[in-house]
Amino acid sequence: LSDLSSFIMNMSTSEANTRRRVKLYMLNEERQWDDKGTGHVSALYTEQNNIALVVISETDGSCLLESKIQSDTAYQKQQETLIVWSEGDNMDLALSFQEKAGCDDIWEKICRVQGKDPSVEITQDVVDESDDADDVESYTPNTSQSLQTFELPPCELSRLEEIAELVGQPQGILQKRERIVAILERTNYLRQLVDLFRKAEDLEDIESLHHLYEIFRQLILFNKQNLYEILFSDELIMEVIGILEYSPSGRTRHREFLKNQAKFKEVLPLHNPELVNKIHQTYRVQYIQDCCLPPPCLFDDQTMHVLKSFITLNKIEIISALQDDEEFMLQLFNRLKSPSTSEAYRRELALFVKEFCNLSVQTDQKDNFLNCLFSHGALSTVEVLLMFDDRDVKAAALEILHAFVENQPSVVREYVYKDNHHLPDDNRILINLMITQLLNDSDPGYMLRMLIDPDNMNNTGGVSFLSFFYKRCIGTLAKPLFDNTVHEKPLHDDYHTALVLSNVLELLTFCIENHAYHMKNYCLHRDVVKRVLTLLSSHHKFLVLGALRLLRRVVNLKEEFYNRYLVKNNLFKPVVELFISNGHRYNMIDSAIIELFDYIRAENINLLITHVVEKHWDSLKGVTYVQTFTGLKELYDTLHRPNRTDSPLVFGQQGSINVYVLQFTLSRSKLIVTRIGGYNVTLKYIKDFLSVEAFLHRRCRAEPYELMSLVQFRNTDCAQRFPPQPRKSVTILSGILRCVNWITWPLLIERAQI
């Protein structure tokens, strides 16, 4: 080897810490593993240009191991952190890694030398010679355990404990596990064990039954597809389930449940007996995984990946066989929609389709399956099922719809928009049927949110669908709110109603945040926010908080439209009343209201600051345990201070000119100014006056800060304060400009020609 001391000095800090930290084990003459020390392993080129595994001691830097990687040596990777191999006739070695990543690195280098795929767990074929015990042995390094020579004892009750110990040892020892599986495949050993189970159960030999439980539990954990084919065959599977009843922690009567309670119903005749057997097998294997084996937290998930694959492949076979049976699919959906189908039979058919969907969405073939269902009229069938009074049928219909919404929401939107728009009755529209059922069940409405989420829509179809939704469906969603807020207090305040309304508020809040244009119009025409704030008088705190949350989202938009709506309807009044009635209690309501007003203060929303102080200061001025309301009052005073020389309303700079805010409203031919300040003034046009803004910019081609130069002042003081600038030959609005809350004077905006 090259200079080992140089290797030690150049070893990276991360490797020296944990990545390739290993324990070296060697099998002694007494068939026990001796710990030869702890160090760091690396694969290095030797002077003969070979690659060797080198382990350097972490204590004194000595070389614990130098082993050339041979092209014909069988290396085994076990338990993700263990590599075992033999050198010569009398030396068995093992490296136990601290980290899986280090084991993977070294294993990849070994496989590269031997030309093997790193995904294999053994690099050479296992020698199968029954007369050579050493060739069929495999060992795991363990300083306290003596490993016995491998063999399968005779199938006898008196030898069950020995069999259990032997089968229990190879958890992670690949060679021995492969040998056991090979023996079980070519012999009747498993059937002999099952015969012993019947005998032990007849004799009520509990100790033997416990040993059998451990044997079969370990065999399942071997994670071998070929072994599963035998264990879960029609001949053995119920006996295997019976054996798994006898856990040492207590017996669970699995067979009794499967035979007496888990009844298989053919809602439509299945003419393929192999398919029926596959359905039975899949259900029972799934039952074994879910109910008979230890909880997943007790063993590595990777241990069971072959069992999960076995179940998944069975499911795919079942789904494919059913959806390829055209006659079966036609009968299924025709009978579901037929008026002559009895209520009980329709329930069974609906439950079958629900299970069918649940089975399919767990596989990679779910899109093909859902396309098949859609082509056979699944969504129109859901509409029919949701109109029946049977609760189970409706629940099944919702689960079928959920499969589509979660995996193919665009298909549902397209169906609703194209197939439901011609329906004269809104109550028959699929989304309205869904909303009604969700609200009756107090469901949070996950499906509806998926359908109306703009992030899940394409631009063209999304706009059309949302327009349809707000025209035909939003009323169904908001109906519980409007029905219960006719007066100043909720009409009904029971828990179920409060829960439904809470879900409605959550969805309306989502709409306000995500559907700016549509929801703004709906709020204005239906007075939605005012109705929502009626719920502040509810006895249910979660509903009150939901109403406050919606108001908070509205304020968060900082839209002039919503702010003027809140001010015009004095909608902060119920909020202030709730805050005062809550007193000085430090609860979520108190915190939510304070945070709302603190946001208004921090964001300097002038219109709301003015409204709150002018309308509610008398109620709020006594609140001194927080500085929120004092801060609001200080901002208000600054905004309305007479003869101020500097305005706090600066929002930007244009060149060297300070730009201030001039807010106004339009009343017939008058511009009512509500804020003004500074020498050079700009107009901040609110959204209702986009036509005014467009006129000024397009016709005048004047920047906002130039517009004040067009004003002719009749008032001398104002003329001195705002001296006229050189006239511009432009056309501009004629009218009267008045300033309120500071000083009132008429300003003439002169009409001129371009």
C-alpha cells in the first residue's frame, strides 16, 4: 500500500467522524464474532493497482485490515449497515458501519470491482451443497451470540421452539434466509407446519401455538415474493391467519371475523372464478398486513415492501379485469341510475363503486380507471345518487366524486360547465348537490376548495368555470349564512348550525382571498361582510373567530373598494362592541381584534383610521393596556393637524418633487378632496374613477404631479399657498374641487382646448 500515514493525515474530517466509521469483526474458532476494533474504512489502490478495503484504527492509527477486493469472493450486504465476506478457508470477516451512507459507498466500490449492480445484496451465487455445512452457513457479527450450524429440524411439536429460534436468527442474514426459502419452496415443510398447527390447536397446546405464531410471523417478514405465493395460496391462507391469532400477547379471533362478519357480496355476477379468488386473497392479505402483524412502528417500513407490492399488484389485476369487462361496467351504471332499482340494491351498488374507487386511487393505474368510469357516466351517476334520501348512498356518491376531484379536478369542472349550464334548476347542478351534502354533514368542504382554487385551473377554462360558479353556485354555499342572519343576531345558534356556518365562512374567506373580481361584486350586491359580522354575537367562540378572520382578510387586501364599503356601512361598530363587551380578558377574541386594529395602524390605512377614531374613539380611549388605539389616535391627529407644513402622506418621489396623496370622491360634478398636503400634489385615483384617470393620462398626456398646475384658485390665500404654474393647453374636467377636514375653498378647473 501507499504510505498509510499520508492516508491518515489526508482523511477528510467528515469521514473521520461518522460516514465510514466501522467496527471490524472476525469469526473465531468457537464460531463467535470477535470485535477487532473501531476505525475508518476506505477503498484504496494498492501498489499492484488493485483495490483493497483498508481499515485504520481511530485510537492509534494502526492498520486493522487490508483486504484486496477479489473478483470471485461472495460479499453480502445485510441490514443496510453490514458487509460480510470470507477470505480463504478459515477467515470470516464483517464490517459494521455506523451510517448507511458509508456502507452504500463501500458496497458500490465492491460491486464496481466485481462488475455487479449495487442493488444486489450478494455479489456471487450461493453455493448449494447439502453435505457441506460451512457452505450454507451465514453469520452476523455479535459479540455475545454463538451462531449454530444451519439446518431445518424435523417438523415435530417438540422441535417447534428450535425451529422458531432458527427462523428468527436470519433477520438480515441473506444467505441463511435464501436457504430457508429454497427449502420451503421445494418441500412440503410449510404444509407440515400447518398440520402441526391443527394438532396443537386440537390439543390446546398454547406453548406450541405461540412458537408457530413466531415462526410464521418471521417467515412473512422474510419479504420474499415466492414465499408469499405459498403462504397466501387458497390452501394455506386461512390456516396462516389462524396461526397468527396466537400472539403471546393475547389471542385475537381473526378467522371468526373473516368468516362471520366480513361477508363477500357480489352485487353483480362475476363470471371469472380466478377474479373472485384474487379478490378474496387480496382482502385477506391486506387484513394480515393491517391486523395480524405488529404495527409498522415496530419494524422498518422497507421490511414489508414486497408484501405491499404483492397487495398492489393484486389490486391492479382486479381493477384491470373489472374495467375491461364492458358488460359488467354497463350493467353497473345502468342499474345505479335506473328508477326501478330498489333502495337497498342501489345502496349496495353505490358502496361497491365506492370501494372500487378507493381501490383504484391507491395504484398507478388510477387515471386509466377514472377515465373508464367517466366514459361510463360516473359523474352523471353521482348527480343521481346525491338526489336520493339514503344517507349511505349520498356518502358513497361523495367518495366517488372525491376520487375525481382529488385526481382529475379539471374533468369535474369541464363536466359541470358544459353539462350543467343548461339546467334550469340550480339545485340539480352537481356542485350545488355536493355543497348541500357537505354542509348537511358539517364537512369542511375540501372538495369544493379544490374545484375553485385558481392555482389548479388553466386560464381559459378557469375564468369560464368561476363565472359559472358565481352565477349559479355561490348562492347555495352562502344560503346558510343568509338564512341565519336576517336580523341583528343569528336566528339559530345551536352547535350544528354554528359548525356549518364556520365551514361556510372558511370557504367565503378563501373566495375573498383568491377571487378578487367575482367576490368583490358578490360582496357588494349581497352585503356579505355585514351578514358575516352579525355572527359576532354568537355564543360559539369558534364561529366568532371565523367572522373576525374573514374581516381581517378583507382589510388585508387594502382595497379602497372594501375600505369604503366598511366605512359606509359602519361595519366596525359590531367589532368595537364585541371588544368592549369582552372586557380585559386575554383570550383569542381580544387578541384577534387588537391585531386587526394594529394592522390598520401599522399599514397606515387612512380611511379606516379616520373612521375608527371619529366613530368609536369614545369607546376605545379607555383601553390603555395596549398602545394600539392610542397609536391610531396619534395618526389621526397627525393626518388632520391644521396648517401642517409637512404631510405624513408622502408615498413616493418623482424626480426632485415630493409626491403627496390627494384622495377624493366624485359626487355628480364635484370632486370632494379628503386629503391634501405639500407644495406639489398628485392625485391617487381610486378604482371607481379609472375613466377619470384614463382621460387625464391619455388626453392630457400629463403626469399626476403636473395636474395641480392646471388649477386656477379663486381664494387668495389658497392662491398664495399654491401659486399658479404656467398654463397648459389641455382639456380637463370642469367642476368644483373642495377640500374638507382642513380648509374649504372653491377651485375652478378651467376648460381649455388642446
